[in-house]
Amino acid sequence: MGQSIGIPGLILIVLVALILFGPKKLPELGRAFGRTLKAFKEGTRELIEDETKDSEKAPPAASQRQAADADNAPAKPKPDDKRLPD
């Protein structure tokens, strides 16, 4: 699995494609393959951007709990305050 194709393998693939499809069809196939890759990259980029936007919108659950606890917690008296706490 860790082996790459290499130059001889690449040449063999190009020769087989040339024999199968002919010299007139290869540029069209190359363009179609390039468009497909471009569309795939754009789609994955959009998915990643959507996920980052969603994660920025919703704060983590721990932050929500801390904010709720801070709102419900009784006010602490200041050190120089002589009144008794509620």
C-alpha cells in the first residue's frame, strides 16, 4: 500500500490510455478529469467552511453552563463591604 506508481508505471498508464481512447479523445478526458477534481475540491472546501461556521456560532456546552451558573450565583460581597450576605 505504501508504494507509489513511479515513472515507469505512469508511462504505462498513459500508453494504455492512448491505445484505448486515441489521441483525439485524451485531451477531452483530461479536461473532464480536471473539472471533476475542481468541483470535488470546491465541495469539500464548502463543507469545511460550513462546519467552521457552525462551530463558531454555537458555544461549547461547558461555556453555556458556566454562563448560566454565573447568572444564578449569589452576588459575593466585596472585602470592604460590612453588610451580611443575603
